[in-house]
Amino acid sequence: MPGPGYASFGDEERRNIAEVLDAWQNTVGVHSQPVAQDSQCRRLEREAASRLASPHCLTVNSGTSALLTAFAALGIGPGDEVIVPGYMYVACLSAVAYSGATPVLAEIDESLTLDPADVLARITPRTRAIMPVHMLGASCDMDALTRIAREHDLLLIEDAAQACGGTYRGRPLGGIGEAGAFSLNVFKVVTGGDGGLLLTRDAGTFQRAYSFHHHGWFPYARETGPGDVLLGLNLRMGEFGAAVARAQLARLDDVLARTRALKRELTAAIGTRDGVAERVLHDAEGDCATVAVYVFDDREAAEEVASGLGSKTLLHSPKHHYGGLPELRALADPDHPSCPFRPVEPPARGHTYRPGALPRTDDVLSRSLALTVGLTDTYLGADFGVDVFSRPHDIAAAAEKFRATRDAVLG
Ligand SMILES: *Cc1c(COP(=O)(O)O)cnc(C)c1O
């Protein structure tokens, strides 16, 4: 089972899809539906802006498109560096690269998110932006990153793809920086099948983002002026995806209440002991609780427990750990067959994309094990645990199996 929203769909999703078909039947010959104010996309934008407490929201066809659109709207491109954590999703790096900018990898810490001290060390005169990635549903250290961004005049582009509905000190994730990207693919907290959202507080950024995602159009020009016409693409969300996503967004609070209750029950039953600790959270209350991560003191112990449970440590998260991304070689090598339109400029500080470049990231991921709490995703290393349908005896059984495996290894 993918994400907790996917597992929880019901009549509202079906009803909204039927509404799209009914609307099509009733408006034969009218082709303005994708931009109409009562379209599912426009309604989802208003509802998501309200739920996620941001003045502007744009629907796009994926989380990757949301990132790409954010870079275009914020004018990030060739010659610019963007600092990205070494534990993320490959889309974080490819979106930077396809905008023409240079991704600069930075270490994570025991929170599994960007280490602010390492971000500081990677800033060069070419740095334009920092990309906090709220991995596995929980926030980065946004106070520290906001301070660094302000002091060095950098943009903060949050990747909240895995953390829809999560908060940091009461503020919804994705709405804290200059832009926030969400994914609505089936592995995320809530889903539209596929799709993405882009939040921004700035009207000009929203106008340019809209323009970029829809071939330079801007339907609000009459009210707010035309703004900049960008050479755009078609990155629009479809009406069916938006219809499903609207129903999912309406159940976001229920989905989070369920994952949070599940996680409380599971971690309480597991208990604490020496040799292993729960992942450090910068705001435990705001955690989406889609997984429960345990960080062992010792790498061998983590690996043994993982294999005893039929799972893997987070070091083996394909497409999420920079060290497991052979395609990164293409970034720096113009002769590589999958090099994008041109090689990106090498980072000013001479960092590389090679495995081993981030030893602390490798270390903490090699000691981390994620238990599923409503999100099952092999690529995130989450194979063992509980899901939204688990009953108290299932939760007790999963906790007992984890405890027994852990204690057999740790002694
Ligand atoms: C899923 C994900 C994305 C990309 O979202 P898509 O909708 O699959 O394009 C980007 N960043 C992170 C951290 C993700 O987990």
C-alpha cells in the first residue's frame, strides 16, 4: 500500500470525478475549462492555499514540476548554486539541473534533514537558494535555515513533497520560505494519483509561476495586470487529478490524526533502550508521522535489525541517497550519454557528486531504519510496520517483532 491518503479514499473522490464528467457533458464547445474559476484545479488552488495558510497556490502536474516552476518563477538559472541535502529525492537535484543551475550537496544531521552548519560552510558568492527538504514527513530546522537565508540574502525553496500538512512551530510546511513544493503522487500524505502544488506568498512569483506552467498565460491579468510573460511549458494538473486531490485535501486532517495516533501507539509499545533512539525531530507535534525512524548507535546493529525485519537501512533508499545515484555523474560530464542539454557548472567550492562525498550523511543513513506508519515505500526503506488499517493487535504484533529483533541484536 502506498501512502495513507491513497489508502483512505472514498465516496468524495468518486463524486468529484463524476462532477468533472458532468461538467464536460454540460459545456460541450466551451474549451476554457482548465482555466475557469470553477474548475477543479482553480478550486483546489483556493482550498490548498487556505488549508496550508499561504496567499497563493498553483496546481501543477507533479512535485518535480512544482520545483522546476519555483526556480523559473524565482529566476534561478545558469551560474546560480542551490544547496540541496544529500538525502532527498532525485527530483530535487534534477529540477535544479534542468533549470540550468548547479546543485550543491550538503550534509544531513540526526534529524535526517539539512544540517544548518554544513549549509553555512557550502555558501559561495554564487549561492542563490537553499532547498530544505522535509524528509519522511518531518520539518527541517527552519529557524536556523531562515536565519542563514536572511543573513546571506538567499532564497528558501522548501520541498514539502513528503510533508503535506506537517508544521514547524505551528506554521504549515511549504509556506515558510519564498516557495514551497508539494507532490500528490500516490506515495505522499494525500494524493491525486499524480500532481503537485506550489505555494508562494508573493503575487509576482505566483504570476511568473503560472505563466511558466501554462505557456506564458495568466488568467488573472485583468485584475492584477499582466506581469512578466515567461517562455513557459505545459506543466498543468489535469481535472481528474485535481478532483481527487480536493477530496483528499478535505481528509488531510483525518489522515494525519490517524498516522499520528498510530505512531504514538507503535512507538509507545516499542519503548526505549540504550543503543538506539528515535530520529531527532525539530517539531514533534508537526510531524506527519508517516514513518517512525530509529537511529542506532552502530551501523552493523542497524543492518542486522533491518534484515531481521525484511527491511533495509535508509542508506539503501534508491533515488533518495546521493550516493546511490549513478545518473549524477552526467551532471558533471559533458561526454556522458545522459548529460542534460549541457553539463552544469561545477560547484564553486569544488565539491563532487561522487559516493562518499558526504560522510556524515552516509553514516547517519547507514544507522537509520524506518518503520512504516501508513506509508509503505520500498524506495524509502519503509517495508515493515503498520498501516492505516492496522488494529491494536496488529500494532502490538509489529512492536513486539521489532523489539524482539532489536533486543536479539543489541543483547
Ligand atoms: C516525491 C518527491 C518529489 C517529486 O514529486 P513527484 O510528484 O513524484 O514529481 C520531490 N521531492 C521529494 C522529497 C519527494 O519525495
